[in-house]
Amino acid sequence: MSTPLVQLTFAQQSFDDPMSAAMGHAMEYEKLSLKANAAHNITLQCVLPDGANESDVISLSATQPSARGAQYFTEKTLSNADLESGTVNLTLSNITQSQCFVVQMMLHGKNTTLKESQQLDVYIKAFEQGYIPAQIKTEPTKSQGVRSYFASMSSTFLSLF
């Protein structure tokens, strides 16, 4: 992969550590900026918290600040291999436009209980003009045309009587 992974974590900044407090202060004024690759995807590496268990679900969503629903969403059920590595890569696909989003990372346990969550503002930049889904043109088949012709003919014939 040509671009380095951006790493997200559920851990809050510690204000006891002067370096961590300075980084937290800097983050208030700087937005994270992500650029989509040529496949119109953005991959984020998520650090799992200590409370993560096998079969928990980690999800990542990107929502416009004024919207209700997420424009980009992905989720993954955690396996034992994920827990051993301590990280999971989540990919937001089909990035269509460049703008600011609110990104939420959530960890759900059994019965979809929320175990951890993290939210941050991110500027997402689409690759070139952004992802454009292929439009499929559908044309009515001849059998439908023939059926409609016979249906109109039969209704005309019945209207004569």
C-alpha cells in the first residue's frame, strides 16, 4: 500500500502526561485529513481496547455533520487472530466526494451493547472526481412489449361489445 495507515484508538488522551496533553491541545485545532486511494477506498487501522472479546463487532461510520445517516459505513466481527494482533483494518469504500465528516468508531459486545466509542472530525478527500457508480440501463424486453400490445388489443376488442 502506497499510503501509510492512519491509526485510530479508543484510548483518551491523558492530561497527566505533558506530551499527551500538548498533543490533545493541538488536535483541537487540526482536523485529521484522509485521502482516498485510486480504488476510492480509505483504510484505517483501529487499535482494539483491552475489553475487546472474540465475536465483538467493531464499526466505523462517516457522517456529514448536518446529516442523520452515515454516508460511509463498515464493520467487522472480531476473531481470535484480531485480538492477538491488537489491531483491525477497516475500509471505507466508494468515496464519492471531498468534504468534512464526523467519524465514529464503536465496539459492540453481546446483544449489541456499546462497550467503547470514539468520535472525531475528519476531512476526507476523494480520489480525482470521486467514485462514480456504473449506471445500468434497463430496456423493456420484447415479451413485455408483446404482452402490452395483446392486452391493449384485447381491451379494445372487449370495449366493442
